[in-house]
Amino acid sequence: MPGLRPFHPVPAETDLRGPRRRAVHARVDVDPAELVLGEGQELRLVPFAEAQRMKPPPALKGYLRQLEARLTAGRTPEWAVVDDIHRHISAHRAGLGLSLLHLQVVKIQEEAGEVAEALLGVLGANPRKGVSPTVADLQGELCDVITAAMVALRDTTADPGTVLAEHLARWQPSRLDPEG
């Protein structure tokens, strides 16, 4: 099912007396009868209120409360992390007397340079250095650019998730296809 995310920081647990279980979450608007599961799989859709009345492990119960608060406020776990980074950097930059947005734009440029350097390494296009970074290194650098940009976007609005979603909606293939 698209959109499923594991509960963090709760690891998957193996019950010695039973099957391995994983707890995941997603916003869904689906009839459970329409879901197709493989042999030996079970799926239970549980609303937050019911999940809170169950007896999950303490860490999972605390995470359910955090997740409910974030989703109620329109924050996915990723945007909640961006909020945390934004708060941390804001506190640091206050001592410098500089705008967080200005610093983040420079940070985006710095991270983009590291992406270019990693790509050259993956391609072996720098004869002096040879092939050095891995594709995983390149992916990490790309994630650093995205994270820096998310923090910069967060500095311009209290609801960066909606701004990004509205922007991405303009990139839907049906809108991009000149013949569509």
C-alpha cells in the first residue's frame, strides 16, 4: 500500500511465541475489504483513538501520541524533523545576527557543490581523484540539498508541507503533457 511508513523509533519486534510483526502508519481512505494480502499476512486498520486504548509497548504508545499531534497539525514525521532542524539552526544563527533564510540559501549552494563533487567521483571524471564516492554517497548529498531547501522553505512559511504539495501538484504529468 503506498504511503506506509514504519513507526519510528520503534524497531520491528520478534515475539518468540508468535510471528514477526511490524507497526506501520499511513493516512488511508480505503475499504479494508479491497486490500489484498499475501499468504500468512494480516492487516488491521486501527484508528488512533482505538490504538491508544490497546496495550502497545510504551515507546509505540508515545509515538502514537506524537504522530497524532503531528498529523492533526498537518505535519508528517519528515516535516516534524525539518521543524526540529529549523529550531536548532534558528537558535544558532540568532547568535550570529544573520538571517536563517540567507544562511540556508548559501547552505543549499554548498550542498549542491558536494553533489557535483560526488557525481564526478561516481563517474570517475576527476582523473586526479579517480572513482571515489559511491552512489549511496551521491544519494546522501542529494538528501542534504533537499533537507537544506526544506529548512529554507520552512523559514518562509509556517506550513511548508502545503506550499510544497501545491507546487508539486503543478508537476503532474497530465498538466505537463502539451497534448493532454
